[in-house]
Amino acid sequence: MRVISANLNGIRSATTKGFLNWLATQNADVVGVQELKAQAADLTPEMQNPNGLFGYFNYAEKKGYSGVGLYCRRQPDKVIVGLGIADIDSEGRYLEVQFGNLSIISLYLPSGSSSEERQTVKFQFLDHFWPRLAELAASGREVIIMGDWNIAHNEIDLKNWKGNLKNSGFLPEERAWFSKMLSELQWVDIWRTLYPEIPGYSWWSNRGQAYAKDVGWRIDYQIVTPKLAPTATQASIYKNEKFSDHAPLIVDYDYAL
């Protein structure tokens, strides 16, 4: 089973840069996309159901903002749109599909970098999302939560960690929350488990030639349940083409969907 996660920073923009053409070559079973920056009426038929995939979406109420989607090789048994929490769901940040005992989630966690107000929103999201993480962990289901978490967990996860100790995305409180999620709820960070010493950057600022110099952050993850984790055989960050300020994260699982 091949699972791909990609923050598109605008699905229309990423499509013009060849994202859907690339996706057609990947033989993916499930693809999670984040930051659609679009409404249903903005999506062409190709964006809705590319290359034989079935598309499902959770759009933000605000136009040109946020939003998540999932493309599936086969139709899921169930689709869950949102968390049932109004302030989170209005921003289109959670979408889940279920196949038998497997749940796959596309997640777009808020960024707090634009203002103190948005950082407060981010902390509120973390508080509100925790019960769902706990519920999923205790459900007996196998789960993949993929997407843009907007948190670099450890020093290896961003190039300039010393300069970002007081910045959103690498704040002590954010990192502690992430550590607690892994330790207390026993979620598994697939990339770091497979590659303990490879940074795996997936996002680069548009400033200061960050991409050219590989001054990046690892903020895109596939976080999975402990029984599913050992089935992950390999992972990669696709950088041969640039569809967005993020790069797609590809993980192959020895698991039959």
C-alpha cells in the first residue's frame, strides 16, 4: 500500500506545476492533500477525481484558505468530514476515510507564525485534537494520520533549530505536546523510525534561498498506530519537481488495503 501526503499550498497552483501529472505515475492507494485554498466550485473534474482516484474533501468556509482532501484508489467504506468541533471544522482541517479496520486521515494543523492570535488558535487546536487522538489510539483500529502538522519535533527536524527556539513550529510547548502524543498515546512517527539520522525536510521558506540551500523543516508526517508501523518498508521525500513550498512524503506499507 502506497500512501502519499502533500501540502499543495493551493490545489490550482500545484496542478499548474504538474502535481496531478506526477501523481498519475505514483500508483498510490491513498493520497492526502492539505491547504487546498479552494472551494468545490473551483475544482475541475481532474482535480476532483484525478487518474481514476476517488476524491473527498473538507473545504474551509473562508475562500482561498486551508482545506484538506483524500484521493483513494477504491471507494472507502465510510468518510468522516471534520471533528465535530465548530471552530476547527470551519477551517477544513480534518478528513478521515475508513477501509475495514483501517482509518486514513488527512490533517492540516494550524500555523501560529502569523500572529499571537493564530498561535493561540494553534494551541487550542492541540487541546481539542488530543481526545480524538486518544480515541483513535484506543479504538483497536489501524490508523494513519498524515499531513502538515506545523511542528518540527526535534533538533534534527529543522536545519536552523538554534535560531527557532522561540518561533512557532518549534516552541517547547508544541514539541512537548508532540512527544507526549508519541509516548503516552504510543503513536509512531514513521519517517523518524525508519531513518533515525536523516533530517527528512519537507518544507522550505520562500525567503533567503532556503530551498536551494536545503534550510528546511520536517513538518509533514505520517503518524501511525504501533501495530501498523512495522509494515512501513520505505519512505521518501519527492524533490525532483517543486509543486509547492512543501514536498510530498511517500510511504510504502506491506499492508493490503
